[in-house]
Amino acid sequence: MNYGENFKSELVNLNLNVNNQKQFFQVISNDLKEKGYVVQTFKEAIIEREKMYPTGLQLENFAIAIPHTDVVHIQHPFVAVYRLKKAINFYQMGTDDVIVPVKDVLVLGINEPKKQVGLLSNLMQCFSKNEFVKKYKNITTSDSVIELIKNNL
């Protein structure tokens, strides 16, 4: 399955300045809505889903969050990539009490449930590889992020 088509330069922000998770979801939801990728209900849905099913991942050398929500809130499929100026807290996937400070967030907006599971799995594999993480951390342009991820999916 080709997931690479869901990555677009216009959905990469490597310098996002937010103070907490609530502000993060507010800022990205407005941006994604303006660009036509999500519907009005997306913001509330992704916030609620994150409360029920946390998406923070503390990997060996890297922390990331991969929030997503139900397909009914997605207008066009996408993966948005955000690097934050300072870490914000997410709860570790599968817990409700382990905090993971995260500076990198990938927001999945997939409109086919079967594809979402596969994409999530592929992304987790990428970010668990030290060589990939090293390259990812040093990238400074949107196009380079897209290229790296596409080449490793």
C-alpha cells in the first residue's frame, strides 16, 4: 500500500510554537480545516480520542505522538508532521498515567480504517530505527521530511 501520497509539504511545520496539548490541537485543527483536510468536528473528536486512547510513544532514542481520530472527521487523507519549539506532554500509548514529553507529532488523517492501522504500524517501525531517527532529527526543510519518510515507509 502506498502511504507516501498522504504526506504533503504544506502539512509540515518544523517550528511550531505551542504551550500545551490543548493549544496544539486547537492550532493544528484550525490549520487543517482551513486547508480542507478535515471537517468542523475534527478538533473535538481528536481531543476526545486522545483522552481515551493516548498516542505518546517513548521509543529508545526518541519520543513522538501520533494522534488520530475516526474517519468521519477527515475530508481528504493526510499525515501532518509537526516539530515543536518546546516539548508538550502526551500520555504514553496504552496508559493513563505515564507522561511522555514530545517535540515531534505526526497527525494521521486517514479516511479508510484499514489503512490507518497499516500506516501507524509503518510509522512506528520507522521511528524505532536509530538511523532513521538520526536523519529525521537533523532535517530542517519540509521537503526533506517528506522525502525521508516516503523513502522509509
